[in-house]
Amino acid sequence: MTVGIVVVSHSSKIAEGAVELAAQMAPDVELVAAGGTDDDRIGTSLEKVLAAVEQSLVDSGGDGVVVLTDLGSAVMTAESAMEFASDPDAVLLADAPLVEGLVAAAVAAQGGSGVADVRKAAEAAGYRPAEPADQAEGAGVVKPDASGDFTLINPLGMHARPAAKIAGGLSGLDAEVTVNGVDGMSIMALMALAAGQGSTLRIEARGKDAQKAVDYVRRLVEEGFGEL
């Protein structure tokens, strides 16, 4: 079993489309769409969201459920559904961008992360400018605790799936990581690098798990992100 994920949107098409996208990167994760009203208009439905949460609780086999939403009122609907759920303590609401957060959460769940780490992966997916690598502390320069240069060998380079695998895996580590100067936990920032096959990724990491972070990215790159 893996952590289940519920997507709450004002539009059934948005929820279903987001689930379809994430499923391409996390085929073993139970993803449930709960979009639109009961008569398929724009809006949210407490009954529909509660049913999705209950289905996900069953499908996850006790591993827990993470809920992602689009707009403000969807959050309120999700919170109400969580209160009425059969096991509310097993359901966590993520404060994350819907699509990017969903992909990062799904990749983390696919990798076997627990419910708290899946929510953390979703919430870490929002774009944040990376700190400059050469920022000064007093008279010195902050150098990475670990670093590495790796050449992309997969045919499509840094597209959505590799970016999601990098961001999702790094989110569970105690390290600040940059990839070619951008936040390694931001799927959008990684994709914006437009790094094709043959491009070099410069990984710099700081923190307790710095070497683990660099080694994690190295393995992904050397394995071609499973696309070879």
C-alpha cells in the first residue's frame, strides 16, 4: 500500500486532469479526484470530497491520505470533510500549489514515503528562489557541504518526470539543495532549466543530509531517471 492522495478542485475536469498527469509518474499511488459539484457545475461538494477521502482511506490500507486543493473555498470544504472522516487523524491537508504539489506528493508516495513526508513534499514544491551559492557570512564564503556535476543521459533531459523525482526525493532530506543555481525542490524551477540530453547538472547541497542529496541525484541521473 501507499499513501493515498485526494485532489479537490472547483472543476471536475481540473481535478481529473491533475490526477491523470500525476498518475503517469506514480502508477502505484491511489489518486482520487473530487472536483465540481454533485451536478457537475463549478464549485465544491462536501459529499463528493468526503466520499473521495473515505475511498482513499480504504485504498491506502491505513497508510494515510493527503488532500490537495485549488482555491480558498475548496480548503474549507476539504477541512469539513476531514472532520467527518472515519479516521480524521490519518488525513492531512497540504498547503501547496495544486499541480506541482500533487506531482511532488505522488512521486514521494510512489517512493514509499509516509503521510507526513508526502505532505512535506507537496508543500516544498512551490517555487522559491534559491539562495545565492556564494553568499557571504562575515568575511568568508558559504561553500556547499557536498557537490557534484552529472551529465544527463536520458533522451528528453529535464522534463516533468525527472524534475518531479528530484524534487520529491530531496524534500524528504535535511538539506538545502540547488541544481544549476535553482531550488532543487521546485519542479517548475527545475523544468525551467530546459536542460537537454548531454547537459550538466551542478548539484550543491548544504546541511545534515548534503551528501545523501548529491548521491540521490547522481543515482537518478546515472539511471536515466528510469527512461533508458
